[in-house]
Amino acid sequence: MFTFMESNLQSVERAQLRDFLVNHFGQDELELLAFDLGVDYELLSYHNKQKLSLELVAYFERRNRLGCLLNEVICRRPLNNLTHLLEKVPACAPLTKIQIISHASPEISEEIETFLEYLAQKHGLSREEMSLIAVAQGSLYLLLGLPEAKARALQNSGNESVGDTFEATVFASLSGRSRNIWRMVALEWPPVLSQNKLLPRITWQKAAEIQRLKEKDELLRRLVAGNRFGAHGTRTTLAALSGYAQLLSLTAVPGDKQASYIDKLVQASDDLSESLTILHSLIGAREEVVAIQSVLQYLLPDVTPIAEQSGIQLDLDVAAGLSTSQQHIRCNLVLLAQSVRALVRQAVFRAGENGRIQLSASLEGNQFVIQVQDEGEPIPAEIADAVFEPQGQVHDPAQAGNSLSLALVKMLIEQMDGNIWFDPGAGPGNTFGVSFPVS
């Protein structure tokens, strides 16, 4: 399909370009670079940055477009020693990306190559010069790379010449969201080859839905990080407020109404700070398969100081053999640790002065279970269902802790396909537990 065209680069110079890509670009940057240059993704086969760098150099050299790759690399990494190579490669003939939407029957998506050949013939294009950058199902969405003049001619000819069921739009004129959707489809869902047919892996509608969720996550991140004080500034302000309230408590009369309000202010400040930390960590979090041994090694040193700083005795009860277990769970380790830390903070608050709490870890069937138990005043059973509600019916923080933090913890655990519960009758005080399936 493609003819190999020899450039004037020596093998050592090709290696120099490849090594520069490996050493100065991340894999995600290389993938974005390839997309921006209109690379035919289904023709690439790579599993790491080194292989992708090799594939990119070979890809552009085969198409006599190595100058385009060099120009873009030099533009993105200006301080490099590759400029002398430009003299040894043909001048860049850039491709223009263009979106084609077919409103024909969905079956046409199973014959993408046939459709591309038809499109090329209808508009006087060579199939070899049409680079299929990305494809999505639905009405068939295609993103093609064409020589600039032919792409503009196709766009300027109007949709009538494309056909009653086709639309053509230059990529640069699409909305920002549509451009981001195409980047996501190309980078994360390249088509698969099945029985000599290219098949899309995602629908345009599904990709658009995922992009909207990503935009919401980004908006949430900016709201958390870009508020009046900034995320760190907000937590610092809350810490200062808590510290000032603790100073006031030194002069308050025990049992007095003022002392009660001060205690609630301290707890509310700490809980809001913890909630903000959890919310901020949720954004962009990814799950991975983690050994239970690693979970315990990460978790236990993280929660022990919380009890010690409050003068609370923390008893650890780890089932025999669990600390060396090679069994795994799927979770985000940082978010799991923050969730358990929030439960321990709740238990410390309920335990009261000189109280004690217990943190246990065990295997029950195919579930990895962590439980946090305190010996404080039991939360009434009739309001147990409300402890995880953001605005539940738990009004007394001295009994139930801060329900906002518990609501966030529940959301975090369930986002990771875990389970969380409150058992008001599992001991002398209160018991909260989380569990994850063992894989």
C-alpha cells in the first residue's frame, strides 16, 4: 500500500532522532504529537515509548514526510541539536485533518476501507494519500488526513458534492469539545482489525459522554484548586481556625455552652479540611491492582499518628498471615488510605478523652475487610441509615461525627467497587467497615 522512500539520513542519524524522542518526550506526548501530525493509528504497533519512537520515525520516513516530524519536534523542544537534519530530508508537506460524517446505514462502518475507496474515487483523491486518523461508530465518523490543497478543495466544494448523506468539516473549525473527542478516540480507542475489516471500538455518542464527564472533572478540579484561597490555602485557613478555637477552649469553663460551641467549631474545621482533601484527591484518580501486603504497609503507618496525637489508644488487629499475603484487591491506594483515615478520625472523636479504638484487617471469604471500632457513645440505631447522607438526619456531631466526610468516604469506596457499612450493634461502641473483593 505504501512505498518506502529512502531519505538522506544515515542510520546513526535516525537513531539520534529516535533517541531524542525517547529521552525528551513522554509516551502521552508522543501520542499527541502523532495525532497532531495526522498519523494513521491502526498501522502503528507499540507497547512502550521506545517502540512508539521507532514506529514514528519509520512511519514518517516511509511516507517521505520526515521533515514534518522533525519540524514539529524542533518546535516543541526548541533547545535541541536536530536542526542540521532538516537539510537531509524533504521539505514538510503537512496533512490537513478533516472530519467526514456518513449518515448512511450503520453497516457501512463494517466496510470502512470500501467507503474510503469510494470517497477517494468520488473526489479525485488517491487512497494512499488519505490517512485514517480515527473512526467512531454511530453515524460513521471518520477523521482523515489529506494534503492541504485537496482537503480545502473538499471542504470548499460544499456538502452537496460530498453527497446527500455525507458532511465534511475541517478539523480546525470544529468546536473545542469535538476536537478533544477526536483526540480521545484516536489515542484511547483506535480501530481493531477483524477478518480484514477495520471496526470502530467506540460510538461517537459514548465518546462525547466520556468527554463531558472529563470536563466536569476538570471543572471540579478548578473549583477546588482555584477558589478564593486555593485548595492548600483553604486547608491552611481551616487549620488556623481550628488552632484558634483550641486556644479559646483553654479559657472556656468545662460544661459551659461556650465550651460546647468551641468543641463543635474545632471538629467542624477538622472535618471540612479532611473533606476538602478527599474531594481534591478524587479528581483524576486511577485504580490499580494492589497486593494486600502493600495496602497494609501503606495504610497502618498512615493512621497510627492520628490516634497518638489525640491521646487515644489504637489497637491493631491484623489477621495472621495477612501482612505477608500476596493476594490482591483493585483500588486506588491513596484514596483508600484517606478513606480509612477519615473513619479513624471519626472514631477518635467519638472515643473521647483517653478512649481507645481498634482497627482490624481480615479476609472473610473472598472479601478483604477493614473495620474501625470505637468505644464511645453508640450512634442510635434509628438514625444509623443517615450517617452516610450529606445532609442526613444526624444532627449531633458528638454522636455521629461529620456526615459530610462520611458521605465522601462512601462515595470514594463505592467508586472503587468496594462496600462500606455501619454496624451499630457490633460492639460496645460503633463499628464502620469497608470491604473489597479479592482477586
